[in-house]
Amino acid sequence: MLTGDLLRVRFRKGRIHLPYIDDQDPDHLGIAETLIRIFENHEGGTRQELDEELADTTGSGTEFLFHRGLAKLLRDRCTFESASPVDPADLRRRIFAAAAAAYSTDQVRIDREAILAAAGAPDALDVTQVEGTFYADLKEAERLKSFKPCTPGWLLSRYNVALAQAALLRASGMDMLVEGESPARYRELFRKMKFFRLLHEIRQTGPGKYHVHVDGPMSLFKSSQRYGLQIAQFLPSVLHCQTWQITASIVWGAARREGVLKLTPETGLKPVGPSTGQWIPEEVAWLEDRFNRLKTDWRISAGTDVIDLGGQGVLAPEYILTHLPTGMSVYLEFLGYWRSEGVRTRLELLGRYGPPNMILAISAELGVDEEASTDIPGEVYAYRRTPVARDILKILENMVKTHPGASAGTLDLFDP
């Protein structure tokens, strides 16, 4: 991710324009290849040595920010570690104590190597090892343990995406239009919003067309850098779609200048990673594992539907649970990350348009009172930290008893 000091934006008639680069330009590909080679050659070296060579390479020319931006993205692909056989702080204490003791004598000259050898003796370190360990816990002395390589073309494409992400870090709101995608792609997109815990509203505007509004970090009562990072990290998921448009209101700089950033496929941003499929939260995946261990006639599988809620929202349940003897199907939906007013709106929407064959799982962290969820047509399951498989099974078994004639997995399967 790029930081604000690596990005210069231009304002023109209220629009924000970013300095995208041509990812096919030979000169750009050349500098990208050079920087990648520097990182590859410095594996095992110190962070300070790497930074010094990068400073010599990037220089201070007209493309200084571009070069530094590429280096920042490559640095994000590195793992650094403190390579020290002993605790450097303990070693320094021994060295300073030995040096102080030597100065307290009448010696005119201090034997530096003798002091270092004595300090390293308890750990069987020679003088060279002691010198290398002396300040090994400082950031500059960390060594490059591993670097995840990439191609120059990928790096340049990643740079363009990072420019847009850096702007979205300072969004007060974002509207997205998506159309013409498969149900699986929509599910992936909507679940990624849950994964990044974005405050969002989804409306279906036509067959296969959706409008999504996402509150940005600058719209919150207390602007959150972490939340801004989450909305920026969501952008690559959109790039796997074919027909989309993003319009974001940006608040830029110390002067808080406002502008609009527009992104479409014509912007030229390319996917920078594989489509990871339908994301499942850790606690939900844990539930699936536990449920499969139970001896039951119910089977749990990933949900495949995107259900319209009266044109005012959508439901993309995490799982569908099927009762093998009867064929009864029940959706399992987890209420996502919402503000208090968003929770009330979501519950009202589910109360009016939600399917009756549904279990709505609500975390206690959302602070939803019992009365607010009484109008849900399906069942409500409140859990504390993680959902419990046996609790879900009890609700399902009660559904079978309550609706003994149900057999088809349709939205109205519980209707008389």
C-alpha cells in the first residue's frame, strides 16, 4: 500500500486525477526490473544496506515518487527478522559493564577486543559475532529473510492499483455499480465486504444490476486509519468484475480539499491477484467443521444464492443446510458489521422480505436487543463469541418438528 507522501493528486473541476503510469512502457519496465533485482540480491543482507542501495537507485529526479512507490510495494513483499544468537540488550549490558570496570582501573589504554571477547564468552561468541550482534535489535540491522518475487509487469499494474487505493484511504463515501456478473461473482464480492467489515448497503436496481454504497473512513464520527485501509483493500476484488463503476468522494490533504474520484474498467486498473472465491469468516468455517462432526441427518454446504430483498438489499447466506430425509432446506445467514442504525434497517428489511426458511445468527457484540429481532420470519440465533454447532442443530430439529410436511427447498417452503 502506498502512503500519502508517495502520491500527488491533481484536482480539475472537482475531479481527482491520479498519476497512472503506462505499464507497457519499456523505461518503466526497466526500472521495475532493476528494483526487483536489488531486492532479490539483498536476501540475507541488512535493511540499512538495502535502503542505501535503493536511495542510490531511485535518486531525486522527476520520477522520484514513482521509483519510491515501486520500492515501497516491493518492501511490502519482504520479511525481515532480527538475526541474533543472543539478546542484544543483555549483550550490551555485559559489554558496558566490562568497559566500565576496565576504566575504573589505572590502565592507560583499554583493550577493546578483550572486553568484547569477555562479553561474548558466556554464549561462545567470538569478537566478530559480538560486533555483529551489538545492535542487532535495531530496525536498520534487521536482515531480509525472504522476498516474494514478482514480474516487472505485475509490479507496474500493482502500482496503478495502489494509487487508487491510496486515494480511497481518504474517502468520505463510495458508490459502486456492478452488473452482468454471475451469482458466484456477486457472492464473492458481497462476502468480501463482510470480510473487510465495511459499512455498506446493497440495492438491486435491475436484473443482475446492483448499487452498493460504502461509508468511507472520513464519514465516520472518528476517522479510522484502519477502516480506511479496509476499504482500500477491497478495491482489488472489484477488478475481477467486467462491468463496474466506482464514484468516491475524497477528502485530501491537511487542507481537507474535497474531490470526486471515478474508476471504471476504462481506467485501466488490472487485477493484481487471483480471485480467491467465496470468503468464509474464521468463526463460520469453524462452525462448518464442528457441524460435520455431529451425527445428524442435516448436511451443511456453502450457499449459492443471492436473494433479493424487495429491491432494497440482498441476502447472500453463508450456508444452506439440507435435511436429507425430507429435502427441507434452511439458509444460515450471519449478520455482518453494521452501525446501530444499520442493524435496525437490516432487521426491518429481513422482517419484510427475508425468507422464512432462514436462521439469522447475530453476534452479541452487535448489541441487538431481543425485541428488535422478533419480526424475522425465520429463526434468530444469538451467540457470544463463536456460533455453536449443537445450538444450530437444535434449531433445525425444531424446524422439522414445526413443519413436518415441508419437503421442497423453496423460499415459501414453510407456507401452509
